[in-house]
Amino acid sequence: GGGVDLIEVGNSGLFNSANSENLTWTPAGAGNRKIYTVSFWVQRTVFGAQQYLFDSQDTFRVYFQAGDTLAVKADGGSIDTNRVFRDNGWYHIVIKVDVAQGAAADRLKLYINGTEETSFSADTRSSISDVDTSWNAAAAHYIGSTYVSSVYADCYMAELVNIDGTASLPSVFAEASDDGLYWTPKSSDDIKDLTFGTNGFYQQYADSAHV
């Protein structure tokens, strides 16, 4: 099971490691660093190499590993999928963080194309403590690269949404097609109606603006 084909993603940004392409953003002040959701669509263009999608001060980071699995870190805990991402189609990825939850598995959740991922080769979410992570902090956030070294992404990315202060499900951002065969992005109007919180944003990649 891999990427979703034959769907329309209206606009996307191309990240090319050969050109050291990335985006950086530093919020003016801190938002909610314990509860947030990051949703995005990604289509990979290079496989078999470590590629960072997001990194913020190294306490929140999302990256493909050299074996094409996906790793997510929040605070002191992380997950590494058994699933590999080697298809040319679009993947919808949602990362839901609520580090104050009692159950370790509820502190960091990963959804792929609307379904929660539960098969991990490594799972240290029990090490996540009730502390502030760096995501939504008043510090540099990197999209398409690492925080401390020159490791970049090779992919198209689309419909990037950050919800500051709410742990949201994938159905907030996407839905099944009318025939039930495909997982598709919700309309931009639906996304713009969401409550983004202090440092939340919606990046359509139609231009350089944050909504």
C-alpha cells in the first residue's frame, strides 16, 4: 500500500536537495508547544536517502530514513515506521502531538492517508514527557531540511497545515472521494475556516504567503 494516485492536489512546492532548497520560519512568540497537529501531502522524487521534511531545534523532526521508512520525533520519544514510502503517488501525512496524554501512544500519533500507523520498528513514545517541544516555539523552524546540518528533502509538498493548540484527526484536512476509492484534500475554504491558534498556518504553495 503506497501513495494515492489519480487525485488532484492543486499546488505544490518542489524541494530539491541539489539546490539546497528549504523554507525557514521563526515565530515572533511562542505558541502551544505541547499540543499541535501538522498535516501535509508529500510526493517523493528521490528514494534511498535520508531526507528531512521538518526540523525545529531537534526536538521535533520528521524525516525519511535511508531505507525509505518515516521517522517522527517529539521531545524525547520517537517512532520509526516499518512501512516504506517508495511509490510515486501522493501521501497524506498527519502528525498529532499531545505530550500531556497519560498513554504513551496518545502523545504522538501518525496517520497515513487517513489511517493511523501502528506498526513501528522503533517506538520510544514512553520517553516523551510533559514538557514543551520546540515546534511552535519562538525559534527557527525548517521545512525541507535539518536544523543543524545540510540534509535536505527531495519531494513535492502540498497543503501544509500547522494547527497550534489542537490535536486534530486526518478527517479535518482530507476526506474520501465521492466513490470512496481515494483519499483527497479538503477544499481550501474548509481549511481556512479552521482554528489555527497562535502560530498556526496554512501554506498552499500557490504563492509564498501564509494564511
